[in-house]
Amino acid sequence: MIGGVAVALVVAAALSQMPLFHRGGARASIPALNAALEPLRSDFNRDAGDVRLVMLIDPT
């Protein structure tokens, strides 16, 4: 129970820091991906050695 609440708080804190959820100011643009998943693939590979997170969000 406490572990689940802690995870939920960490996720909520991380999401609140994403530019997508900030009110006001300029919005970050979301790049379009081609069939080779560029620019996601090159950005992901460039950050090798760092912690990387890929989130797939479905509107339904």
C-alpha cells in the first residue's frame, strides 16, 4: 500500500515537470516520427549511459 502511494507520488511529480502540463508560456512541440522512428531513435541512442524513459500514451 505505502509502496504504491510512493510510486504514484513520484510519477505525479515527474509528470508535473513535463512541459506538456505547464500552464502558460510557449508549448513544447511534439516531433513527428517517421517509419524508422527518427528522431526518437537518434535521441535515445545519443543518451546512452543515462537513464532514459519512453512513455507510450494512448488517448483511450
